[in-house]
Amino acid sequence: MKYHREYSAIKDVNPILGKNTRYKKLSGVCAGIAKYYNSSRLLVRVIAIVALFLFPVATAVSYVVASLLLPNQH
């Protein structure tokens, strides 16, 4: 009996959330989030700006915490 198990056809099985230093504007948090969710960097940045106007304290604190805790990636 031959047993062959393919774990995944996707090459990047465990994507890691991190700051994207290649396409950063401030610290790379929005670019990293866009890369992790495979979406547009512009869309994530616009959502972040809208969130900054709607919830200024929560957005600013979460951005600063994310910029300090997330690792750098390319």
C-alpha cells in the first residue's frame, strides 16, 4: 500500500504578518497588512485614514503598537 499525502499546493503555507519595508510610507504597517491579506496597499491606507478620522485614539494607538511589535519583512 502506497501512502502519499500532499499537505498543500500553496507554496507559502504560513504567511506571517509583518511590516513591509519595501513599500512603506511611515513604518510599513499598512503595506504589510495589504500583503498579508493580498489586497491593494492603497485600499488599506485609505481604510486606515478613514479609521483615523472616525476613531482617532484607537487607530493611533493600534498603529504605534503594530509598528513596534511587527517584524520587518521585504
